[in-house]
Amino acid sequence: MKDITVSIAEGKKNLSRIVHDAHTRKKETVLTNRGKPVAVIIPYDKYKQTKRVEGYQKIMEAREAFLKAGVSADEVFKESKKQLEK
């Protein structure tokens, strides 16, 4: 499905329709300012999925850093627990 692109001014006038289309039709709308993309209105479930993927990527990056540093998951857990108990 192709993204819909509208100016911010047009988006203001049609916000209800744009949100409705995002929710019911799973449409994404790119908002532009002077012809340049500045924001996107997306369905909430897609937003949540994106946040989960970002979280997973951060976990994998941290895991890689710990492996390179020679720190075990058990050590991280114990230190985290100790810090939380303070």
C-alpha cells in the first residue's frame, strides 16, 4: 500500500479522516512542511511493533557489548540486582 502524503495544513483540516484511515484501513500518512517530510501518522499496532523491534535491537547491542567485554549475563544480573536494592 502506498503512503499518503499531505501538507500539515491539509492534515489539520482532515485529521479525523487521516486518523480513521490509519486505524481502520491501516494507512500511513506522511505529513510535510514546505514539501519536506516531517512526521508520519501510522496505525497504533505498527507503532507498538516498531517499539518492540527497537527494544530487541537495544538488547542485542547490549548483549554484544557485554560479550566483547567478557561480562557474563549472571554478572550483569547480580550487579543489577545489587544496584536496585540500594
